[in-house]
Amino acid sequence: MSMDKRVAIVTGAAQGIGAGIAKRLAFDGFLVIVWDLMEKACNDTVESIIKNGGNAIAIGANVADENEVKSAMEQIISKVGEPCVLVNNAGFARDLNMDLMDIKDWDDVINVHLRGSFLLVKECLPFMKKLGWGRIVNISSISAMGHADRANYCAAKAGMHGFIKSLAVELGPFGITANVVAPGLIVTAMTDATAKRKGISLEEHLAQAVKNIPVSRTGTPEDIAHSVSFFVSENSGFITGQVLYVAGMPVN
Ligand SMILES: NC(=O)c1ccc[n+]([C@@H]2O[C@H](COP(=O)([O-])OP(=O)(O)OC[C@H]3O[C@@H](n4cnc5c(N)ncnc54)[C@H](O)[C@@H]3O)[C@@H](O)[C@H]2O)c1
């Protein structure tokens, strides 16, 4: 199958890092499913891809909802065909210290990142296995190493690492790789939310953060998209179960 017939799903692709990944995979020749909570929110990403000569369609569904995921997958199959690349990027943070965090704060965050990834992988696997080729990339975070006031988010992201490493072992024999890209500070709507939570301006937050980043800048969605493109590429078939920190600093 030629690359331009291959279908790649990118979740959380209406904006931020996911939009960057969707645009990059379209540039690489994939037909991209721009997936987010609301179909309408995906319009800007889809239009930008099409304007630049790529192929994309929008899909609106909550990745943590089994029924919505199933119905979205049916639409994808009937409209454009079977996916062989899956990028689990959808996510959000609800940062609170342990005294304030309640069970809903825990479940909501865990569900988007882990339940969502599980549901999407379950749906895509039969097609990847049939093709004998597949690429799964999860977007985690340096927060997987631990961070105050975000135990739910850190647990979800660290959980992704175990999930992906297990998939790498299980799915290697089927020609399917599974890897993680773990970003550091990337300027998106999520960064605005962090600055607000800290009670400082975005500029102040970024200036403080850059002091601790050896390459002396914050990251961009394109930085992350570049790493995803690498894992997804045809020649990366011998790279699986890896966690690549894209953070402008050494992390281990
Ligand atoms: N921005 C950063 O500094 C940073 C750092 C490390 C990791 N990340 C991770 O990168 C990913 C993208 O983050 P971003 O910074 O672009 O954030 P963002 O808020 O700009 O984009 C996240 C997108 O995911 C979508 N989304 C959220 N819940 C969803 C659900 N249940 N179903 C479908 N879509 C859903 C949102 O609508 C939004 O469009 C997230 O997984 C985040 O945890 C971000």
C-alpha cells in the first residue's frame, strides 16, 4: 500500500501538539483523521492540511467513551478506510494537591489518557494485524517522572509507558511498533492553564521555565511532530518500546 493510501489517526488534534502532529503526518503523505471532542473544532487543522495539498477528515468523539469510539471508527472505515497509524495524543490535566484531588479528578484524567489509549488501540489493532504493519505512538510527558500537584496526570502518563512497552513486546511479531514521545514544556493552551494555576502570567511562567532548559527555549508542537514522524516512518521498524523525551534537556 502506498503511503498516501495509509490512514493515520491523531487524537486531540484540533489544536496544540495534536494539530502539529496531524499536519506533519499529512505532509509525510498519510491521510489523517483529525480527531477531537467536537468535529467542528477540528476544522482549522483539516483546512490547513488540505490547503497545503494533504488529505484529512475531522472526527468528533470522546476517546474515553467506548460507544463514541466505536461509532467514530465505523465512520472512519466507511469514509476513508482502515487505519494503520495511531497517535494517542488527546489529553488534559486537572492539577490539584492530594488533599484537594477527588475520585472524579483522578478518574477523568486517568480515563482520557489510559482508557482512551486502550479503546483506540483495541479498535485499530485488527486492521494493523491484517496489514502486517502498524505504528502506535503515545504522547506522554516528562511529568511521568513525578511532579507535585498532578499525581493523577503523572500516574496516567507513567501508565502509558508500561502500556506501550507491553504492546511493543506483544505486537512486534505482527509488524507493529509501539513507542512513546514524552514532551517537556511545549507552548499550547495547556501551558496557559499551568500559568493560571500558578497565579503568574504566561510570560513569567515561560521565563522561569526556560532558565531550567539547557537548550534555552521552550518546545513547539513541531518539535513533537518531528519525533512522531520519526517513529511512524517506514524505516523505524526496528525501534519499538522506546520512550523518547523531547524536552530540551536530558531526562532518564
Ligand atoms: N503542552 C505541554 O507542555 C505538554 C507537555 C507534555 C505532554 N503534553 C501532552 O500532549 C498532549 C497534547 O497537549 P496540548 O498541550 O496540545 O494540549 P491542548 O489542550 O492544546 O490539546 C489537547 C487536545 O485534546 C483534546 N481532548 C481532550 N480530551 C479529549 C477526549 N476525551 N477525547 C478527544 N479529545 C480530547 C482537547 O479538546 C484538545 O484539543 C496531551 O496528552 C498532553 O498531556 C503536553
